[in-house]
Amino acid sequence: MAVKHDFGPVKEILEKHEYKQVDIIAILQEIQEVYHYLPREVFPVLSKELKMGEARIYSIATFYENFSLEPKGKYVIKVCDGTACHVRKSIPILDKLRSELGLSVGKKTTDDLNFTVETVSCLGACGLAPVITVNDVVYPEMTPDKVVELLNKLKEEIKNAE
């Protein structure tokens, strides 16, 4: 799926950071904020503008787990599978999300780019287990039924925004 991007925001980010190589991580974070991932087409632009090797930029982007080279959905849902959440049945929640959205272990983002489902080792809210986040908003004490209700609400928001 080839996605065409307007790289105007990238130029603005670079200008804000005064084209400083030392700011590469902050620059990548801000680019990811705009596009919800790091488009591969951005690497040659960054290489030229920052006078840095493309391979070096790519190695930084792939070293840090927080960066994504794949498009993510409008709603990024993270399911905690740390010990407390796992024991309190986070896997049935994950399974329900995947079945409702037509996703799997290998397919994390819906074709319409509305939803991405990921698992994380810990969200730091063990007392509220099982926990998920949607775009970093915490939803405590989830169940498969509660996750279906939440998905329906998010789908309604998408529909109303169109």
C-alpha cells in the first residue's frame, strides 16, 4: 500500500530544530506524531537536509521500539499483557479486539487505517488490571464485553467525523 505524503510538516519540524543532527530523535518523534509512523520516503529527505547518512537515520529509527515504520491507525489500542493483566485475563480481551477488527498477530492495523492493536509488556497500571490504552488514554478493568462497547463508541466517532 503506497501512501503519498506531503512533507511540508517535515520541513517545519526541521526548521524548528534548526536542522541539527543532535535533535534526530526529537525530529523523528515529531514526524511520527504527524504521520502516526515514519514513512520510508522521509529518510532521504532527512538525510539530505540533516547531512546525515540515510542508514544512520534508519538505524536510529529501528533501534527504538517506540518508532514504527508501518502505518498505524487513527486509534492505537495497546493491550497490556504484563503479569497482573495476564492473570486477570487480558488475552480474551486481545482476542476479542482482533476478532472484532479482523486483525491477527501478523496484521495489527485495519485496512482503513482506523485501528491498530498492539500488545505491551506493561502499562504501569497493575492495580487496575486488565488495562488497555487507546491513544494513551487508560481504560481500566476491561472485559471482552467492555472492549466491544468501547470499539462501537470509537467506530461511531469515526462515522460522525466523516
